[in-house]
Amino acid sequence: MASVKKKATLLSSSSSSPSSCCAPDSVVSAAPAASSSSASASSVLQDWTVASTDRRDDQRATKAAMASFIRPVDSLPDTSTAASTKGISLFFSLICCFVDCAGIQILTRAQTSHPLDPLSAAEISVAVATVRAAGATPEVRDSMRFVEVVLLEPDKHVVALADAYFFPPFQPSLLPRTKVGPVIPTKLPPRRARLVVYNKKSNETSVWIVELSEVHAVTRGGHHRGKVISSQVVPDVQPPMDAMEYAECEAVVKDFPPFREAMKKRGIEDMELVMVDPWCVGYHSDADSPSRRLAKPLIFCRTESDCPMENGYARPVEGIYVLVDMQKMKVIEFEDRKFVPLPPADPLRNYTPGETRGGVDRSDVKPLHIVQPEGPSFRVNGCFVEWQKWNFRIGFTPKEGLVIYSVAYVDGSRGRRPVAHRLSFVEMVVPYGDPNDPHYRKNAFDAGEDGLGENAHSLKKGCDCLGYIKYFDAHFTNFTGGVETIENCVCLHEEDHGILWKHQDWRTGLAEVRRSRRLTVSFICTVANYEYGFYWHFYQDGKIEAEVKLTGILSLGALQPGESRKYGTLIAPGLYAPVHQHFFVARMDMAVDCKPGEAFNQVVEVNAKVEEPGENNVHNNAFYAEETLLKTELQAMRDCNPLTGRHWIVRNTRTVNRTGQLTGYKLVPGSNCLPLAGSEAKFLRRAAFLKHNLWVTRYAPNEMFPGGEFPNQNPRAGEGLVTWVNQDRPLEETDIVLWYVFGITHVPRLEDWPVMPVERIGFMLMPHGFFNCSPAVDVPPNACELDTKDNDIKENVVPKSIQNGLLAKL
């Protein structure tokens, strides 16, 4: 129980301080008396990072939290959408009456973790200890390697119960009513962990489900072993590679005598200069089958210099073939196939500041400060975020990285309206277009083979994000079962985004303008040479934007003197960058205007169509939007078509707006492409989902990753999304999942060297008939800067005589 002093300290502290994603600072227990329950409810608020400027907001939040500790009854009103203080007072009078007269049961222990919160470090330790203890022999236990320990997400009805009675937004009205009355829970089911375990001795991969007791996992610091619910060996697969394996592989290759000799032929004897980047072998033939755990490293060599971050990727070592058995951790094949001289040291290879890279930084950049003197507009309680009229939960997994749950918009008298249950990036594929060795086998599945979340890194305030920032930490297991924490892994902050809307009446000269502000949630990961920033932007007009920012260093190849290749761009003497593509897959479990338990969504495709010449188009200017209902999964395999402005709308089949049209959200594509590879390309066996830009499926809890859970060395063609849609399930009114595949074709430029300026790609989810009018019309105007200061730029000031010229003419 937090003291009043502790609560005040937490509320006034800066939200830029690191916070665990998203565990509360202390365990809150409910006492058997109503007055103690109120105190417990107050302590729930200790995890909020921003204090409200309106004390009434805090009072409402406290009362809502208090309600979660009391068994609700059917007739209680919805606290989060109460219309007035009178309604709230009536609500709590009813509660007091039921506590005093009806003996409503008080929860014996407060719920400390929402069912969707990421696993805490203690819970991960419990899960690992439980599985390790279940090993039959000491030999089995010692050979266990923990690839992934992640929350086993509960059924949606469990999430609905948590959101109704135990955690924000505290809305029992969202639950569907039954004939026998409301569901009245006394506690939530125990949380569960799902573990992917690799046995280094037997080369087997298994999946374990462990039940976690909240008391044991949190209160006792993770000393209890938990309970194994199930374990299953998954045959014929290889799990993702781990950073520990990569480091060990590099050491093994550097110590291999034939490799040292090959490097000596190229003038390199100092192994400290050598970089060994292990790459998964993919699947090109039976030699790559998952019966062995394999890697084919790419070799690079740094130049000796005083630069603190010498760019080793500027000197690729070609002609050396290495195959490493990652299970036994030894080189099993080696060949120095062709002598290619190391490229000469490029004087433009480095990117550190000023003299450290051999250059001079520009001197005319003035400071730019993002200041919010009253703090941000968002509020955070654990993983629950509220901003403007949006609210959602933040999650994080080793494979996907950032996950956004329970996205909803609070729409006045219509209350909290769901938009999506779960949003995330579930796969990423980077195929290269050079048929020469080793580039033809560079087809990385960065989520399925490595893990986007596993490769995330800590963000720095003032660099990766600006302004008033709330950070979230992320916890993972390492290969040996230890817990590692990435501090400041996820960044939450507000951004100015230019003009939201504007109009000036040309007759009167009066104008109204509003500036746009957006809430951004992001993380950045580094996969070998490339960096990827993943962003979800929430806008005041109801839009949601998904954006990926690509940066980092090009993956290069070396050329013989006088050699050139048409499959890439010459970057420097002896150095070229092969053409390649980057594909991303966003999985969106939609819930447009659907309460928990409802499945009333459908998808329509919209194309602009030119009216045929004739009686209806005598002026030959007519066109219209033609809608096509996507009735089944096979019919819903679709591609972008910018010539017709093609987009897709997810509609609720039972909710209408004021004009009688079905409410919906539309998916608006950005720039996009399809694979520039032949139909028989080897990587398409594992990535057949890249053949279409849009797939639509009916929700199934085990359908999470478009290439299957284990794409590493996967010999089975078309596993995952392509196989699931062959069921051709109906989509006319169901629980809809959108899979949007978007990509960029990268023909490298000299300007991409030595470090690539950010390239952006993404898409938009936009309300379409969801609101009765613009939801941004109520955004207040910004405070006007009326006083012209001496340092203002006078050249840009428009004289009043010109500004009022039109009025003078009128």
C-alpha cells in the first residue's frame, strides 16, 4: 500500500523516467472494509505518470478504480461515461447501499496485472524455472535453451471482464447481457506464459504452457515454480536464432584455422578487425532442412582508424564460403572459392560527428526545443493510455515488438467505441535481387528468424523522441534462461503535425484554423546493418497511421578491379550495393463498433469507376465509387490499384450513422509494390504471403504469423496464411482480421551512403462513416502569438494593405 507521500511523489515525477512495461510499482491488496477499498483504489493511481490539471478528473478516476474492487450488479450505471456528477454520486450511493445491506463480496486480493500486460521479469523467471524443473534428467535441463517466453494472450472474453470490472476503462456496459443476468467475476483467471524451448543436445524444439500464480510471481519475487499446463515437441522446425548464438558463431569462425589463412591471403591478420554476421540459411534445398541448425555468415572487415564507430560494412569480404552447425557450434563446411581483393578504404565510409569521421559538421543549426509547460495531454496507468478521445493498451513481444491492444474512441454520448482489438507488425522479409553468390541467399525474415522485439534497443531522450516522453521497458529471456531488460524500449509522446483544418471566408476575411497534434507510440530495432523504426500514430480526427522508417547501413558487395554489375549501384571503388526489397506485414484484428463477444464486421473493396459514355454521362466526366463485398477468404486476396484509388472498408453490419449508412474504418494504402522475383523463387516457398497486398481471414487465435511460427529453414511451401485461406471461410459477418502487406523497392543511391537517410512507408486506417461529422471540429484553437518580437523574420510579414486588398475591392 503506497503512502500518501509516495503517491504524490509519483504523480509529480517526470514521465521521462524509465518505467517497466508495464508492471505496477507495488502490489495492491484489497482490505475487507469499504473504507480500505477506497484506499486501495487510490493506490491504483500511483502508476499514472502525469497529474491532471483538473482535480475532478482525478476524483472520477479514483471512483472508477474503487468500483473495480466491488462485485458489480446488473443495474449499476457505466462509470466511465456518466453524464454528470449527480449520476456518479447516485452510483456510489448504490454501491454503499449494496455493501452495507446486501453484503457484496469484496475481492480478497487486487488484480495487479491486466491480462494483456507483458510478462514481468519475475513472471519470466517463474516460467523458466518451472520448465527447467520439469526436465526429466539433469542432462535435459542443462541442454534447454529458452528462445522465447511470452504472455499467452487470454480469450477475448477474459479481456472484456478485466476491462469491465478490474482495470481501466472500467465499463461493465460493454459486456453483453445474458438471460440469467450479468457475469459477476470475483477474480480473473491466472496469467499464462508460452515458452519456445530449444534442446541443444537433441536439436528438438518444444512449446510449453505455464500457469503463473500472481501471488507467487510478483509478491514473492518469482520463487515459486508455477504449473506446467502442457508441453509439446514441434517436429521438423528450427526456432529463431539468438544473439548469444550469433556471438558464439562469430568467435568459432574467427578461431577456425582455414578462415584465418584465407583472411591472411587478403592482408588481414588481426581478427579484432573482422566482423562475422551470421545469417540464417533459409531454405533452398534439402541440404537446408531443419534436421540441422545452420547459419551461413557474411564476412566484413574494419579499417584501422581512430574512429570510435569504424564502419566495417564498408569492406565486405567476398569469395569465402562458411557453413556453421549452430547446434554443435562448429564450422562444417569451408571453402575459399575466389580471391576478391578487399575494397580500398573509402574516405566517406564513416558517419560519426565532425573530425572523428574526417569531416566538419555544419555550424548553422540552432537549438530547437519542444516545450510543454503544463505537461502532456496523455495519461498513463500501467499499460493503459488515454489521449484526447483515444484509449488503448501497450504490449510488447520478442517477435513482433510493439503491440497495440483494445483501441477505442470515446465518442460523446455514444461512449467508448472499439476500433481494433490488436494491432502489430508480424513479419518482415528482405529479398535481394542479385543472383550472384552470396547475395542470392540474402532473404531475411527479420521477425520469424531473429525477432523484431528481441533486437529492439534503448531510446535516448532528445534524439529518437522529442518532447514530454513516457518510456516503457521491455523484459526478455536470454538463451540460457536469464532475464534481460531493455530500458526505455518503447516511446510515447505527442507531436505537432501541421494544420489539422482551416478555412477563411473570402467575403469577410475571417478565418478558423486548428493545428494537428498526434500521439506517437514507437520502438526501433537493429537487425545487423539496418535499423527499422515502427510507429503507430493516433490523430485527433480519428485516423490511425502505421509507419515504418528505414535507416542504417547498406549491405554491400565487393567487386573485382574493373568489374561492374547491373544488379546494384556502384557506391565507391570496388564497392557496390545490390538492389533489394523490404516487405512488412501488419496484422490488424479489427473490432469496428463491436462490443466484446460480437462479430459483426465485414470488408468491402472500393474502386473508382468511370461511367460509360451514354445517357448517364453525356459530358463524359462522370465517375463513381463502386463497392464489392468480399464474401470469402479466397475472394479477399487483393492487390493495390492506385489507378482506381482502391481501398478497403471494414464495416459494422448492425450499426449505422445519422444518414443510415453502416459505420466503418477504411484501410488506405500508401506506396506499395509486389515481389520482383519469378514465381519459382526459392524464398517465395516460405513467403507466399507476399504475392498479394491484402489478405482477410476470420479470427482464429492460433493464426498469428503469415509464414507460420517457425519460418527458419522451413521446408513446407506456403505454410501459414496461404494455407489458412484455403479453408475459404465466410467473411460476410464475422470477427475480421486484416493482413496488409506493404513494401518498398530499394535501388540504392550514392546519397544512401555511408548511412541511409530515413525512408518512410506505411498506410492509414481512416474513419469512413464512423462519425456523424468531423470529429476534429471540437479541437480548440491554439493561443495566438499577437506580439511581434524583434527577432521575428520581417521579410515574411504580409503588409495589412495587401492582406485587406480583397476587402477593399469588395
